[in-house]
Amino acid sequence: MSVDPRLFRAGTVARFAQVRQQTQALCANLTAEDMLVQSMPDASPAKWHLAHTTWFFETFVLSRDPAWKVREPAWNYLFNSYYQSVGPMHARPQRGLLSRPSLEEVHEYRHCVDEAVAALLERDENPELASLVELGLQHEQQHQELLLTDIKHAFWCNPLRPALQESMAAPTHAPAVPLRFIAGREGIVEIGHRGEGFAFDNETPRHRTLLQPHALANRLVTNAEYLAFVREGGYREPGLWLSDGWATVQREGWQHPLYWQDDLASEFTLAGVRALDPAEPVCHLSYYEAEAFARWAGARLPTEAEWESAAQGVAIEGNLQDGGRFHPLPAPAGQGVQQLYGDTWEWTASPYVGYPGYRPLPGSLGEYNGKFMCGQQVLRGGSCVTPRDHLRASYRNFFPPLARWQFAGLRLGQDR
């Protein structure tokens, strides 16, 4: 069935406005000083996130318009992230030094680009333009999540331990759902993007893979379960850890998850420091920690194919950014595999590599995903700071195995 191009464009314009406004809304409680802070090289200032996502639309969308004049040519250097084919860029670890342009100028930049993109959509009926805008919006939603994870790390580094929003993460005191293992599909299955709707290039092509007999836990691992691992000396037992993981534990002095306090009774959240809720999913783990815990528990991490097979056909519902809590919740009671979407990203046992037959996007946009297919692990399912309409069963997130500042936890898997 064909779709009226005018209705299609109107939907794209509305979505463009909604996503761009949501990014601004996430910054509503931040001061200009908050938005300049860069607490570590892997994080970026909130002001930079606002500018970079705008630069993306200017560079890859407005470049289609012969009448568009680049807002400030020097900003191409400041706000390019890693697109080498576009040109050189300011060093990532030094983004916190960019006191200029001012926050006011960045807001003006966003407004100017927003108006130009909306106007271009109104007069350009080429579906390729709408596809490019959607790619930019998916990119911006990734930066919405990064903005929240980065500001959480910055606030944690502040001795005052400030809160982004005081009331967002009150403990629920709900009991934990009993842990059960549920058999997954086995044999030949298909995974990857089906072809309907948006997907990043790394989700393609859809292909067949073989699943051995296995089972997945019905919920995510809880704080109480991980606390038992800590108290029983998990961080002191080298036999539980991968070699690189153990070296990292020794070098960094890890003794518990990133935002847990040393009393093992409280944790830092975007609502400030609060009591550790035993039933909530453990969060802010590296792949090394997730893998060591799974080994300690007599289990393993699921593969991404096992996870996707379980998630196919499951409604994308859960504790996501749209709910505004920005902190994991205990698993709900229910049959089957719960918490597939939201709460925490789930580390998998799968390295981030291309699927059989993978081809990156042509041109500069081909640098978006493919160039990182080395030394990273796949995460699945989204977190409490991921927008709901950003997710799908085939979505592949990826981070280096030592990354801890993301909202990442784990689900146990086992062989059958």
C-alpha cells in the first residue's frame, strides 16, 4: 500500500521536533556550568552533545540544500566526533575545554538548524531525505542516553554528589521475583533486521544462525545477588576473571560496581545517594564484571543470537527513558522472560563483529558503526535511559569490555 508523501513528510517533521525537544528537556535541570563538565575522556559535556547532534544534521542533511550556508565553519572541527572522511576534529578528551562557543550560541545553533531542516523537509519530497533525517534522529536518541550517563558520572565525581532530579529514583522495596531458567529456541533461527522500519547498518543482513540447547534467566541479576558475589570475595579471586579483566581489577582497584558506596549499602543515582535496593537489577558493570559473576554463579552470559531469539515478537515495554525514572526497577511478576527491554543493557558473550554479508553505509556515514568492529562486546535490550521508540529486537549496542559508566547489567544463561 502506498503512503501519501505529504503525510509521510508531516510525520517526519513532527518526529524531528519531538526528538529535538526531548534532548533539550533532558537538560532542563542542568546549569551552564554542569553542561561544560567532562569528567573523563570517554564522556562528553552536555553542551557538546547538543552541538554535535546539531552538527550531524547540518553536515549530512542540510548539505543537500544548495542554499544552506554553514553556520560557523570552525565548528566543523569542534563538533565532529570521529568522521575522518569529513575532516579533522578536536581531541575527544579535551571537549571539556570548549568554553566557547557559549551555551547560548549552541542553543541558537540548534534553533537555526532545526528551522532549516523543517523547511527542507517541507519542500523536498525525496524519500532519501526523510531517511537521512531518521538516521539523524536515531543518532540523537543515542546521544540523549549518553548525555544522561555522562552527567551521572560528572555528578558522581562532584564531592557534593548533586542530583539531577530529586524524586526520580525512590526505592520501591518490592520483593525480587524468584530466579528461573527458561528454555530458549534451538536449531536454525534467523536474526537481524527484517526489513520493516529503521535499522542501523550493523543490524543487517538478516541471516541464519544455529542455536544450541540453552536457557535464559527469567530476569536480570539483582543487587542482592551481586552483593553476595562481592561479599564472598569475587573481586579477590583471579580464577573467576578473564585475564584482561583481572588485570583491570588490579590496576583500577575495583571492589564493587561503579556507583556503589564502599559501605555496600548505598549507591549514587541521578537522584543522589540512596539506599541500595536488593531487588533492583545491578547496574554499571563492565563486561569483565558481568562475565566473572556469571562464572561464579555457575552460569554464563547469553549470546546475542540467544537474546534476540527470545526477544523477537515481544512488545517493547518496560522501564525506559520515557517513564522519567532514569533508574532500574525490580522485575515484574509474570510468565516467560521478563525485562528484555529497559532497566539495564545486557552484556552478551558475543564480540561486536559484522554479520555474514555485512556492508557499511556508503560514504562518510559508513564510519558510523563498522569502524568499531574490533575489541567491543555486544549489549542488548536498552536501559532505563533509552527512548522506547529507539529500540527493536535486532538493535545492537556495543562498548569496550572495561566500560562501566553505561547503564549495563546482566542476565544469566546456561547450556542445556
